[in-house]
Amino acid sequence: MHRTRPASALAVLSISACLLAGCSNGPGEASAPAEASPAAARVTVTPRIHLNAVDGQRHVSVGRGGRVTVRAGTITKVSLATADGRAVRGESSPDKRTWAPDAPLAHDTAYRLTVVAANGDGREETKRIAFTTLAGTDRFTGTFTPDNGSTVGVGMPVSFTFDKAITDKKAVESAIEVTSSSGQPVVGHWFGAQRLDFRPKQYWKAHSTVTARIRLDGVKGAEGAYGEQDRTVRFTVGRSQVSTVDAAAHRMTVVQDGKALKTLPITAGAKNSPTWNGRMVISEKLITTRMDGATVGFAGQYDIPDVPHAMRLSTSGTFIHGNYWGEDSVFGRSNISHGCVGLNDAQGGSDPDQDAAWFYNHSLVGDVVVVQNSNDRTIAPDNGLNGWNMPWKQWKAGSAR
């Protein structure tokens, strides 16, 4: 049977042939009048529908599942419903190129999605898929510090703690990007399977802005552990403050923006309970707190319900804090603590003229306190936010990227 090519196809072939052969009128030939030329070819493109899932997929994100994007066309119909027929409401964008549910989908739920899209010539495409969302028990979450919008000291790392052990560290680390307005390169380091810290080689530049883009939604961190977080966090680095404690001289010098601001008399850890050496970052500020020796291996030796102006330096219980129970004569002269750095203070912390109150009011979470000349080893990098005690080469070796 003889088949006739569609006129539009003939027109396209004719145009293509002219382009390939360099068609022109021969010598003496008159050009054909424009109105006698074949009608311009009309090329139609089938709409391309992209769905944030494939047919039969499991562990689909509740935040992104059911979303629709159309290229070379517009959406004419979307139907999203649970397997038992409960319809899910949603809305198209003004240009009808995207559609999304009005709210996140339910966890561990089967859905059916049908999408119809058309181009300007009325050519349509239809896609249908079924998928199941992530079960609540199959997700992992990362808590992180510092908080969005906070102002911190130059030593503050970006630290994530995951609630499940991560086996695909590369996938998880690659989904988190930390950058600084200073242009300092930032590298991640894994401490075990559940903690990931980011920092530059040197302290953050003062007055810079740090941005952490967290794109963990849909990332598989381990068997039965998929991420859901998708957000951007920004914080500001304040002025530079690094305070150096000389445990042997019983003094602490506070340096702000490169200038010595004040030298304060202190008491550090006693001979049998010395203070860690090394660079420590203030991770928490408490106007008052209870300190019970039973929680850090000194049961029965102390239990003080109202320690004033306490700032945490380690997970294991090292603080720099106010001390109102010691004699004034110990500050600047002897070390009597159980490992903390003590500053003279009044009970209740109500006297702003006391050294502890002054230091508390001049400190930010993320400021650095360096302890030296103590009769103890250097604090472990993962004991608190103290990765600055690890050489840069070793730090980079702990990245999974």
C-alpha cells in the first residue's frame, strides 16, 4: 500500500535538504513569489512530565513526593490520592508548569498519581505512577549547632549529630554544603558514625557570614535511614575573642580583635584533678546551673546547686564558671578545682563587678578558651566542639568526600 508523507514532514525534509545542499536559484531563474512557497512547517513537541518518584518506588519523601513539573507544555489535570481513595488537595503554579500538594504527605502511605499535560497544539501526555512514602521509623534526623540567625565566636564549628548510625557517609556529607563569606575553604570531619563537624583550617574570620545548606531530603544514609531535612541555615561570626588560661600562673588573658582586653586571676584544676590543656570552644552559657560531682566521677566531693556564670567547654563536664565558695586568696594563687576554670564571683551572680560576671558578659558561644601549662594531656577533639586540637591534615582525612 502506498503511504503519503504528511505535508508537515515533507516541508521539514525540503527545508533540511536545502540546508544540506546550499539550495539557490540557478542563473537566470526567477525567484518564486513568497506567497507561492509551501506553508511554514509547524513542529509540535509532546509535553514532558517529570514526577518526583518512579512507578513502584518506596521510601519517597513526604515533602517532595507527589510534586509535578512539566516542560514544553502545561498541566491540565492532576489526581493524587491514597491507595484507598482519599484525595490529596494541591495547587498548580500560575504558569501551570508545576503542581504540588498543599501539605506534606503522610508517612508510610501508598499513593496513586495521574498527570495530564498538553502543549499549545493540544498534543497531550499522560503519566500514572504508584508510590509509597517513607515510613517514620525509616528516617534519620541531624540536630545541629549553631542556630539559624545566631551570632557566635570565631571557634564555632558547624556540628551535626545524627540519631542513627550513618554508613553512607559520602552521601550524607555531600548533601551538606558549608560556605563562608570570607571565602575560607570548609571541610567536614566524621567523629564516628553519628557526628559530622565542619570547620575551616583557621578560625572563622571575624564578622563573616557562614551558610549551611542542608539537602538531606531523600538521601539514604544507611539501610532503613533516609533523610528528610531540607533547609538553609545562616549565622554571623562576631568579633574575635580568644582567651588564654595559664594554669601554672593562675591567670587568664582575654584578647579581643588582636588586643589584650583584660587579665583575670583564676583557679584551675588541682593536682589530682587537673584541667585539660588545649583549645576549647564555649558551647553553652548558663547564668546558673547545678554541678554535682556524681555526674563526672567525683561522687560525694561536691554538689553545688547554684554555680553562677557557667560556660561549658567540654562534653565531659569542663566549665569556666563563677566561684563564690572559694576564698578570695585562691584566685591568682592556687589551683583548687576539680578540673574547671574558676573566676571570682558572688553567690547568685548578682554583682556585675565580679570577674566571672565580666567574662560572662563579654563572651559568646563559639569563643575560644585556650588552656596551657596544666598537668594534664590535651583534650580530645570530639570532647565538646574542640576539633581545633586536631591537625588540619588529619581533619581533612576524616572527610568522606
